[in-house]
Amino acid sequence: MIPHMTYSQYRTVQRLVHSCCNYDRGNCLLLDDGEECVCPQSISYSLICRWFRAAVLPLDGELYAALFPPPSAGRRRCRECKRVFTPSRHNTLYCRDCAAKRAKRSKRDWARKKRAGA
């Protein structure tokens, strides 16, 4: 996914573009095939240059964090209470508290059904 920037982020990127080793007086050396080519990162509101994303953007940590938030590292949202939790197994759907409540409820329903049938 290519992130799109706000105007203030775009202005910050415009200042960072000059730090790119492939930037030469408004042109991109990587895209130069004998004919000068305008640096795409200097004219776009999206981060389309992979070299810029990998090598230049990390120089501004705040902007990098805003455009590329860290992954949630396997965290999930509980289906019962909607809180975020870290699952102990890959197929866990409920947080610990809600899982205990659901197990108790299930056991209670099973016992009630068993008593009614016997």
C-alpha cells in the first residue's frame, strides 16, 4: 500500500528529497536512461519512490512513524468486549476474562439442558 500524505507531510518530504543521493537538481538519477527524468517523489502527494521510502524517509523518525505505523504484533480485538488483547494461540477469539465467562456460561447451559432431559 502506498501511503498518501497531508499537505504538511508533503512539505516535509519536499525538504527531505534534497537529502536523497539520487536527486540531482530536480531529476532522478535512478530513472535517467539517457534522458533526464523529473524526480517523482518531488511532485507527488504519495510515497511512490521505493528508494526514498527505504533510505531517506527514516531520517525523519516522526514523519516515518506517522506514515508507517508499527504493526500490531499479532494483537486482536475480543469478539465479546471489543478490547485489544494478545492471543495465546492462533485461533483465540476472546480475551482471557471473556473466555472464562463464556466457558462458565456454556457449562451452565449444558448442565441445565442435561437436568431438563433427565
